[in-house]
Amino acid sequence: MSGKENGKKENKAREIIENYDGPGLRIMEVCGTHTHEIFRLGIRQILPPQVELISGPGCPVCVTPADFIDEAVWLALEKGVTVCTFGDLVRVPGSKMSLAGARAEGGKVQIVYSPLDACQYAADHPEEEVVFLSVGFETTTPAACLSLQEADRQGITNYSVLTANKTMPRAYEALRGSADVFLYPGHVNAITGTALCKSLAEEGISGVVAGFTAKELLAALAIALKKYQEGKPFFVNAYPRVVSEEGSPGAMKLVDEWMEACDSEWRGLGLIPGSGLKIKKDPERYDARVRYGVPKMEGRSNPACRCGEVLQGKCLPTDCPIFGKACNPLHPVGACMVSGEGACSAYYQYALR
Amino acid sequence: MEEKGRVTLAHGAGGKQTSELIDRVFKEYFANPDLTGDDAAVLGLAGGRYAFSTDGFIVSPASFPGGNIGKLSICGTVNDLACMGAKPLYITCAFVIEEGFPMEELEQIAASMAVTAKEAGVRIVAGDTKVAGKGQVDGVFITTSGIGLIPEGVETSGSKAVPGDLVLVTGDIGRHGCTILLAREDFGIEADVTSDCAPLAGAVKAMLDVTDQIHVIRDATRGGVGTVLYEIAEQSEVGVSLDAEAVPVREDVKGVCGMLGLEPLYLACEGRLVVIVPEEHAQAVLAALREGKYTGSAAVIGRITDEMPGRVIMTTEIGAKTLLPPPRGELLPRIC
């Protein structure tokens, strides 16, 4: 397609959005990267007033509850293990302290860019016990499983993972009342395919798989508005360049080999049955909770923080009493302010005020 | 490598081996009539206004695609002087070298400094060498200081931007930061990106030949173009309206930023200036820059306004307006 035709399509999508005069609706973008891009591009400004965009629970850091941080802090300080983690998690507040706090108290916290780096770190430091903090959705879970496979293959015995991996299907059901249309996360669907979203449409939950460029996001929104006006539940894959019907069977098989479904606590949404993953294969060795006998944590977030309601679209970040004051990107109180993909952080960074 | 090929503590002890090191590396490359063996350089300076600046360099790794810490140390100080409109004249340099540093790499660094200084028209007139024990520094750290003459009638400052002025950048942005990130190999990403590190005294002269009415010149180093724009907005108490699509960024840099979630406007540059000029001179300045060796992709990227002083407002590719997120001080360590 020529650039000119591309531009035309983009304009057409924009026209549909700007001229939408149908009934009011709430569209929830589920993915943190979508939240960030929508803010960066200023897409909210071109929406008609009756179209509301809600930032859903799709940033792995944001939905990770305080008790997970407490478990990681406990591992670092009480068991003296080296905690390997993505950088974003380091500043997420736990009940008493963040991992940055644990590091200041002498805990060993190592930032890695992929689970394989954590596994490699374990291989390079056989004298240390190494735990990787495995958070994320369908997109990042295969990489965590790959690191376990690699540890298994190389006979690395000092490596395990603390899981907080989550899967989307049950979350959509839990969120069904929060939005009229979901903007499905293209990266997740690239792994899982589209069968689930199709079956959700049969159950009355509408959604569109969206890509990440301005053009792709505008197209997905235009489709959502058009279809919504028709009045029937719908599903459209507006990111066919990357998302196929069958997804990535190899990645799914790898996850299936290493992990199994479990109940999982989501910050703000509470316990969602069957929405998490835990280690299936040799948990004594690979599941840090089993391996180190991690006690049950009764994590408690700061009660002033309204991240939970933000994640369900029940309030805007700016409605929270501590937003931009006690809670800001340099001193985050809630998880949604920590990650660059969190709704509060996006509001704080990009909103003109 | 045998010990002979490496810098030892004896090279920094002030005795025979120190003078051998100086002769072999520094005198060899830096020789010029003003570099004598005396305790200080003696310079004959005419009356007028001088710019004088100093800068330390600790980049890791010390050598990277498109340059090394030596080239960087000359460019950094030359560009700081050039930002005041000055013609750089003299530079001094102080080295702190880690015991065991390869002699060959030190020679390459000195050679790069000599080439870059020559190109920028400055003379290296004094220096110092210290050797620190293994582990006390990482590789080599260099501090340079420089002095340059400001032509009559030229007065640039971060506080001189006024509403209506246009904002230019002298080339595609973010390459140095991107190069260093990739050179550290933490990410397993490969891309053919080289640092933009370059001496820009010539570019500044070319602009001043067009007009001396240049309000601001700033080099976008560590914090990138975004940080510089915020600094100017604050110092001049003006708003900056930025056209996101006009900002030149190479596709490969965009790609790396996309993968790592970085904003190119906050990636380090080492050979890019932000220039603010009255609108009536902007096209002539831009034309002069586009003739230059390092400034061929210069572009107008925005305008100074009286709206929202202290803030940088971006017009995005879909024509909406958002705040450019202010710099957060989480820049990558040891980038320059």
C-alpha cells in the first residue's frame, strides 16, 4: 500500500471517530502499552464527549499486589537470595517497603532485561541462590518458561522463579460490567490467537484487537464505534498484520509444559479464580514459594491510594486525593504511578494542566 | 598482553616512566607550539569577551561505534564554548587512567583527541596524567577545559528565547545514547547505529556568518533535546511548541526506542545543537546548517510561545496536543 493510501485510511478512521454521533459508550484499553500510546499521541482529544476511554488493568506492574512485593522482600532479606527483576518492579511499594528499600537494607536486587538474563546470572554465580520475579501476561510468560527450560537443560540448580503471571480470559469476565467495548491487547493476542475473543463476543462481550501505531489505534477505535452502533456484540481483529487466528502454538505449548492455572490476586480487582499461573513442573526446585517455604503474606496497600478503582475504570487518576501530590512518578504510592505504562503515570506525564 | 602494553602505577609516579608515557602518547599526538614542557601554558590573548568551560567524561565503554572518550572529551568542551558563540582557541586535558589500561587503546584515544582538536581549530596546551589503582576508576576518565573568543555583537543565552522565535535542531537526534546502550550489550539488540559525536564550532560559525541575531544555542548532551527544551522554557519563561513529526530521528533509533520504551527526545546526543532564532532569520540559518558536514539533516522543530511558560507542548502525529513529559532524572548512567 502506498503511503498516500495509508494516509487516506488514517483520515477516514479519524473522520469516523470525530463525527461519531451514536450512543455514549465506554471503551477500555486493556494493555498498558495502549494506555501509553493513546496518551502520547493525544488520542483522547479527538474523541467526541460521549466516548470515554478507560485504562484497564493491563500493565503487569500495576496489577501486581503488595503481597507479591512482600514475598520478594522476604526472599531478599530473610533468605538472602539474589532477587532478579525487571526494573519497574523495584520501586513498587510493598506493605512495609519496596525492593529498593530492601536493597538499601542490604538485600541483593539485580535488574535484568529478560528472564534469560536472570538464568544466565544464576549460571555465572553458582554460589548465590537466584530468584526471578516472574510477572506479566501471555506475552512475557513464555520467556519465563524459556528460562526454566534453559536452567533445566544446563542443569542450573540455583535458579527458581516467584510467579505472579496472569492470564486475561477470566479478567475480561470479571471486568465485563466496566466497559462496553474492550480494546484487546495486540501483543497478547499474537500469542493466544483470537478464539477466546470470538467466544467472548458470543457471551455478549464486545472487543477489537488493536495494534500500537497511531494508524492502527485510530482504525481499531473507528471499527469499535461503527460496530457498536449496529447494536450487536462483536469481535474484530484490527491487527491482522501480527495477530493470527491460531496465535503462537509453540509459545502456548511451552507455557503449558511448565505452568498451570491457579487463582490469582489482582491489585484493585481482588482474587480472580483461574486467572494466574504457577509452576507445574518440579515445583520443589523451580517454584520459589515451595523451594524457600515463603510464608503467606497479608499485603496491604496504602489506603489513600485509589489505584484499584482506577484499574476498573471507576474513577480517573485525577479523582484520587493523592494524585500528583503525595503520589508522583518520583515518589509513587500506588503501582499505577510506578510503571510508565500505568494510567496514573500517563495522566501525570502527558496531560496538559 | 604483556605488562609492557599496559599502563602501570609507575606511569603515574612522576618519574622516568611518566615522561616516557607523556612522550610516547601525549606529546606524540598533541604537539603544537603552545604545548611546552613548562608547568603552565602561557597564552597571548587579545582583549574582548571569552567563554571558558570545563567538562568531565566517564563514558562506558570508552570506545564505541562513531567515537571514543577522547573524541567525546574534545567535542564536549568545544561544543560548550561554541554554544556561547565562541571560537574555541585552547584546551587543557587531565587523564585519570586505571592501572592495566591497554596502552594501545590510550594511544587511539589520544589520536582521536588530536584529530578532533585539529578539526575544531583548538590547540591542546596543557595536560595532566594520573594513574589510579585497579578498580579505583573504570578504564579512563578525562576532564577537559577550554577557552574561546566570542565575536563582537554575539550574545547567546538560554534566557534569550522570545515568543515567535523558531526552534531548530542541527541533525537527527538520539544517536549517541542509542549507540552507548547497544554497545553495552545488555539488551541483545543489534542495530547499525553510530554516535553523532562531532565538534560543532564550524556549524556555529556558519550560523553566525548568516546572522549574529541568534538567541539561544545549546548542545543536547546527556538529557537529550527534551531536557534542553525544558531548560530553555524555564530560563526564558516561555512555552515551547514542538512539532513531533518534524523532529528528525533515524528509523533504526526509532526502532530501538520502540523496543525499549524510550523517548528519542530524551536520548543523549553529542553532536547536536538546539538553536533558537528570530523567525526572519530561520530559513537562512537552516540553509547554512544544511551545507555543513555534521548538520545536513537540520530541521525546524517548533516555535517559542507565550502559552504555558516553562512547558513543552507537543503536537503529535495525529494533530493533537500533549505535554512532552518533563525530564525525570532517570537518565542512563555513564553515557558521556
